[in-house]
Amino acid sequence: MAEAQLINGRADAAVAPEDRGLTYGDGVFETIAIADGQPRLWDYHMDRLLEGAHRLGLPEPPLATLREEARYLARPAGGAVLKIYYTRGVGDGRGYRPPAQPEPRRMLIRHGLPAIPEERWEGVDCRLCQVRLSAQPALAGIKHLNRLEQVLARSEWHDPAVAEGLMLDPDGLIVEGTATNIFAVRGRTLVTPPLAEAGVTGVVRRWILAQAEALGLRVEQRGIRPEQLPEMDEVFLTNSLIGLWPVRSVASRELPVGTVSRSLLERMAEQRLTPLLGQARGQP
Ligand SMILES: Cc1ncc(COP(=O)(O)O)c(C=O)c1O
């Protein structure tokens, strides 16, 4: 349930059923953590939204207005989730062809925090999904509104003990989780898939890559095969809401939880990247 919303700046506006975000998934979105009444990693989220809008040929999102509206919705909430949807607006009834003069629609919705068991930050069990991510360089990296591959993958399991499913590309290399990016550490090397053909370039992924040097880690962007996971010293998953979950098993094969995950979690908590992490660590 939404706690509050603004649709093109209005709390009481409705979305037209012809909105191309709804009919074709023609738009982009962001899921933003709010901690202490402030949207976190805002600039990273806006960079990805801009890149997505640019790639889809949408009019440039009004960043100053989005910031103002996001602050307005975030202010009353200590910890919350802010979703921003930016669509091409209503079509002109001519099918897929985008209207020559689109009137984009922005929707900002504040939700309460999800309830997540605290032990997930100690380590999670994952599975391998059957549904594969298709290769599509034109859409890879951006957070567009077509998420059917993830919907199918997330429908594959109902066991609450399984926290996340890993998704493979057509060649069988791991791309990411259904709603998370994946990292592995081997020695002093941090490995993460390149996401040039599939996947979402997460804002937390970007934050982690920016920390690597300070942690004395060399970054390698390459695909990982599921059978290579047991060779890794540690594996972890990231997104804006959870921050980071260490992975303790994939498809019942156990993996060690290591020190890189722990130091990144500490840095995230210090920087208040997500309110869930603060809660999980016993902070107010
Ligand atoms: C498919 C997918 N990949 C990766 C991510 C992680 O992105 P971020 O770090 O920006 O939250 C998400 C977030 O929901 C996602 O849905």
C-alpha cells in the first residue's frame, strides 16, 4: 500500500489506462531507500534514470522537480521506500510508434519498509533460476519497466528460506539476482558481471565499485559460472533496500561468509545507505 504519492506533482491525480508505461512498459523506474527522511544515493539513481530516458528516447526527466518532490515525500518518514516511475505518458492510439510530442508522466510513491528477517544480513541461501535473462545490449544496464523475466524467475519458488534466485544469461553465466547484483571475492580481486548484454547496473553496485580501491581490491568485470562459485572466498548480493547480503549457499552448496562483506556492511551502516541496515544492526 502506498503511504503517499505524487503523480505529475498532484496527490489526487489518476493514471490514464492508456499510459504507455502500463501498456508497453515504456518507461524507467527507480527504487530508492529513504533513511532519516532523506533519499539515499540520489545522484546515482538520477544518473541511471537519465541514462535510461536517453536510451529509450524519452524527454529528459525534470531532475530539479523530481528532487523537490522526492524530498517532500521523504521528509515525514524516518525510513521508507520511494519509487519513481517515469513513462512516455499516453500514446496516440497508433501502436508501438512513440508519439512525436510525448507528454511524459512522473509518479513518485512512498511505501513503508518491508519486513525482512535480521539474519539475512548474516548470510542468505539462494537458488539458480530456470528462466534466463535474454541478451539485449540496447536495454542492458537501465532500469526499464519491462520486468517479466524477473517476475517469471521470482515465481519459481515459494520457500521463504530461499532469499534470492540467481539468473543466468543464454551462455549460462550468472548475470545477477532477480532483484540484486552479485559480487564474488577471490583473493584480493572483486569480481562482478559486466552487464553489457543483460542486467541492471545497480546504484549499490556502483557504490561498491567506488569502495574497492580503499579496501585494497582489484575489480574484474567478468561472468561467473555457477560451478565456479565454490572457488570463491565470498559471494554477496546488493541492492538499494537491503544494502548487502552475504551468500552462504547457492543451490544447497555452502559458501563462506567473509571479511569483505562485513567491512562493506559496516561502511554502508556508517553512511546510512539504507534504513534496513541500521535496524538490522541495532541502530535507531
Ligand atoms: C533486476 C535488478 N538488478 C539489480 C538491482 C539492484 O539495483 P540497485 O542497487 O540500484 O537497487 C535491482 C534492484 O531492484 C534489480 O531489480
